[in-house]
Amino acid sequence: MTPEPLSILQDSLRGAPIIWKGEYPYFIHPISDGIPRMDAEVLRATRDLIVEMVNWSKVDLIVSVEAMGLPLLAAVGDATGKPTVVIRKRSYGMEGEVRVDVSTGYSESTAYINDISPGERILVVDDVISTGGTLEPLLEALEGMGAILQDVIVAIEKGEGRERLAKERPNWPIRTLARIDIIDGKVEIVS
């Protein structure tokens, strides 16, 4: 019997290495970091979970942030035939480019959004939400560009970022595939 996609993703998360960046516990997983090496079954399972969740008749474009959103973006775009756009961490100076300052639990950076048209119905896919410090300003910028946030799916949820954004911005359709917590230095699945 073949394991269900959610079980495959959850099993891959258990035992993920933990490192500390200052006071911030950071788990290392192939979906979020590209290391340790990813079994193709994990990427396929994550892709399949996303593909099954979305009403594709209401999505014009799939968007993600480099770098670790790229494997999911490519896999989901390939599976659905929908076009994709990458939010980059460097400027290209294209007409209409929007600069966005983002902040994670352990760093700050700038992202650049290109080639999003007003009225486009977009699916945002991403690898992890922890604090929401990356996703929040990006979603604000996308809405400011006139995009319609049709769906937002994040593979792994850690921390309170999604819950905070759900309270502050209930119109944002943020969903996650697997919720984890770090307990006693180990990744645990939270139901």
C-alpha cells in the first residue's frame, strides 16, 4: 500500500535536524532548505497535496519566492500547466517592478516582484511560514499591485505567523499542509 501524501510529508519532517540562529530554533528540511537531500517522493507528495487543494479554474498564475519556493513552484506549475513567476531577491529594473522589504525570524532582506498584472488571480506557494515576516509584506505588495490573492498555500507551518495573519488579515486565504513545533530539540507534528 502506498502511503498518503500527507503522511509522506509528515514522516519526512520527523527527525529533521535543528540548528540555532541566536535564540531562533531553525529546522533543516529538504522542502525548506534543499538539504538534507530530498527524496523525490517527498516533493511529489507535497506537490500532490497542493494540486488537490486548489480550484484551478480560479487561478491564472502561480507565484513563489526564491529560493526555496522554487522546487514547489516548478513542480506545481508543471503538474497544472499554469504559468509561474518567481519573486526574486535582486532587482531587474523591469517596468512595474515592486520592491518589498521582508523580515524572517533571523534575517532581513529585500524582494522584487515583476510581471504581475492587475486583476490576475494568483496562487502563492511557499515553503515555510514561521513569523509571517516574509509572507505579510509580499501579500500586501501583491494586493497593492492589483493581484487577486485567490489562494496561499505554505508547505510547512511553524510558529504563530499564520494564526496572527489570519486574525489581522482574515481576507487572506492562507493554508498550510503540515504544522510542526520544536519540542525538546525535535520536530513534532502538531495536529
